[in-house]
Amino acid sequence: MAGDARPSPGYYVAIALLAVGLLAGASLFLLLATRSETTGPPIDISGPQHTACPVGSHAPVCYTFIVANNGHGPLYATCELNAAPGTSATFDDGQLVKPVSLLEGQTRDLSVRVQADGSDTVSEPHMTCNASAV
């Protein structure tokens, strides 16, 4: 009978390769579609830690923030202070914004002076850092 010819072994190999390719493509799509979004280089900022103010700083309260580069490679960050209501906060050099360069695994202490604006209550400031890889 002429219509009962069996497919060659190459046909089965081609079907198997097609199935493996489709499975690999679907896996890659799922991997890329479900990965977490990264907003920038990994920089870690500690909460404010109360410290003694240096003599002559004219500030009643001082804090230290520790900024750490937890990524792979150097990064450059711009850190900005946000004072609590009723207070003013500045870095040790009197600025509100501080540039920070960190090598891989490096940490840096940033000193902050806080003063009350007309009241006796001083609250801790908040600091944010926008970082980019160098």
C-alpha cells in the first residue's frame, strides 16, 4: 500500500526540537515578565542615629546617617535632607544636599545638625539618596 509510508526519524527529531524550543521560549518569557523592577544601584541608608554634636556646631541635636554601597562597582549618589516640621536640618557643611561617591562595599557616615525653629522640640530628619552607577 502506497499511502502507509512511515515518517523518517528526522521528522521525529524535528518535532522534538520544536517542542524544546517552544518550552525554552515560554520559560524565557516568564522569566523576563516576572522579574522584579530595579530602580537604581543598590544603596542602603541607615536610619538617623543620635550622636553628640561637635564643639562649636551651635546645634542642639546631631544625627548620623550611614550610606552604604551594596552593589557591584562604584556609584555616585546625591543625598538630600528633609527636616521634620518645626525644625531645620543641614549636613555638617551647612548644605541641604550632599554628593557622595562610594566604591563597591564602601560606607560613609553623613553628619547632620538639627535645630528647632522657635520650639523646644527637635525631631529626627529624613534623608533620601538618588544613586547612579559610575
